[in-house]
Amino acid sequence: MGEQVPVSGQPQPERPAPAPPDGRAGRILWAVAAGLAATALLLAQRASGGRGSFQNLPTPIPVSGDGGAQIDVPAPAEVHGYAAIQRQAAPNTTRTGTDRYQAVAYTVEYGDSLFSIAQTFRIQPESLLWANEEVLGGRPDLLEPGMHLNVPPTDGVYYRWREGDTLEAVAEKFSAEAAAIIDWPGNPIADLTNPSIPPGVWVMIPGGIGEFQQWVFPDIASAGQGVSNELLGAGACSGDFPAGNGSGIFVWPSPIHSVVGNDYWDGHRALDIASGEGIGVYAADNGVVLFSGWATGGYGYMVYIDHGNGYSTLYAHLSQVSAQCGQLAAKGQVIGTGGSTGNSSGPHLHFEVRFQGGFLNPWQVLPPP
Ligand SMILES: [Zn+2]
């Protein structure tokens, strides 16, 4: 940046300097004159629309010539002040779900989850899941880096019109009103008096409700009932097992007590907890290990523990398992290490809690982070 130009008072139009009385005073006067000249240069640069650091300054005030009226001109010190606090461009402004009518495309990056992408675009994860039925088939865990997603403009179902679809039938299918489809400004409906939509066109169904088709690892019946490893994967255990001895009081299954991907929601009945290669995964309560190893359905290496009191817990995407089939795992004991095996867009621990066969939100049983 340019150096400060010290000027006292406001700049005056050029006038002849009086003869210097002696050398020293002359130097001072010449310094003052130089300062005034620099100021005039600055002002001239502004007046001529000069570029560089000064382009964001207020509209220049023309300096009058001979005999002009006195004009208030900001002191140059202020000029430098303005230049020093130039506003930066903000290209990453967050969109909201309400300021657009059209879907936008998004390419999945490493570490993304449907939940985090939905949060970024301020829509519900369900809406993002339903808008991408064709690539995800209703399963958020199928998300992969590089995948192209439609991000709908608002909550509801973003749907590609099919041959033979009618407004009424589609509205009913997604529990919405036909009027909501017609009224959405982004939908390509030319004739509102005789609305029709050609096949292949994408349509927003605001407020619509889609389906969940999440593949769910089945609840494993406890003690004494082996499970088929053809159905569930190589990690399935068989044999007679002791009953779990859960306390009903849980600990975090990871040393890192935070969620990195999907939180618990209707399309993802689990917490994706921060973890990674070599980071221990702990039994959340005492229990018997009913599954330990490779699982089908995208869970990768997985451990399943029956706590014997109605609760069971599931730990997926592990890099490796260390629990043994039929083992009684103590609360807090290491049962494997974190990873990103199976359908996973980055290292995390997929942690499910079930109670008598139904899903529970893990936040309801885990201690505060
Ligand atoms: Zn998950």
C-alpha cells in the first residue's frame, strides 16, 4: 500500500509559494508543497476514475479550478482508511431452500452425507433422499463421492414425470394436493387452465411425502438361535450363546463424541459418529456378540451386540473387528476399529440402537457428549 501522506487541513488549489527565508524553512515548505502535490495527484486519480486500491471509494468530488468555490474534500488520511478495509467477495454464500424454484445439481464429495448436504441447502434430508430415488433407491448409505445429486428447491418430492402420469394420481401417490404442483412457480406448466406435464420433465411436489426403502439389518434373535451367513454375511454367528447382561446405561461407542455424517432421521435410523482407521470402537453396554465380521447390505465389517434387556446395538463400517462370536463384551470394551468399509462416503462409525426390535434414536440413550 502507498505511504501515508500527512496533510494538515484541507487541500487548497495551487498557489505560488513565497520565497524561502532560509534553507531549513525552505525544505519544510518544499515538503509541505510536495505533500499537497501528492494529495492533488490522488484527487486527480480519483476524479479520472483511477483504478487500483481506490476504485471502491465514494464518488469523487471534482476539485474546482481558478476562482472556484471552496469544496469540502475528505482528508487523505481517511482515503487510506477506506482503501484498507476493502470488502472481500463472498462466493460461498449459503443458499436457502426458499430463495429458488429450481433444483440445483450437487456432486458428492468425500466425507459428505445426505444429512450434511441437506443441512447446507437448508432442506430436510428426506427431501434430498426422495429427489435422488433413481441413484439412491431410498437408501442414504448408498451415497458415494462423485455421485451427482438433484438438490430440490424446497421440501417435498422432486419427481421425474412418467408416461401416463396424471396430476391427481401423482399428487395422491405422494400425499400432496394437485394444486400444490400446479402452483409451484418452478414447475413447467404452460397452460394453467389445462395443466399437463410431458413425460421426462422434473416436477417439484411441495410438501409431498415419498417412501423409505432403507435396507435394514434384521434384528438377530438372541441366545441359541444361529443366523444364516448367506443372508447376513460372513460375520453371522451360530451356536448357543449366553444371555447378554446389559445395565441399560450406555457409554459412547467411540472416544470422539460427535456426529460426522448422518444424524438420526427417518431415512437413517442411526448416528454416524466420528471415528477412523485405528480408533477404537467400544461396546456401548455389556452384552453378547451375535455378529462379528463382514455383513451384507453395505454395512461392511460389523458387530452386533444383544444386551439381554431388550436393547441391542450395531456398529458398522469398521476397518476390522476384534469381538468373537458368542463373546460377552463388557461395556467400554474394544470390539473393533473404525473405518469406512461397505457403503460409506468417509470414515465413521454407523451406530444403531434397537429396543425390542424397533429403532431408537441413540441420542435418547447415550450420555451427553
Ligand atoms: Zn450411517
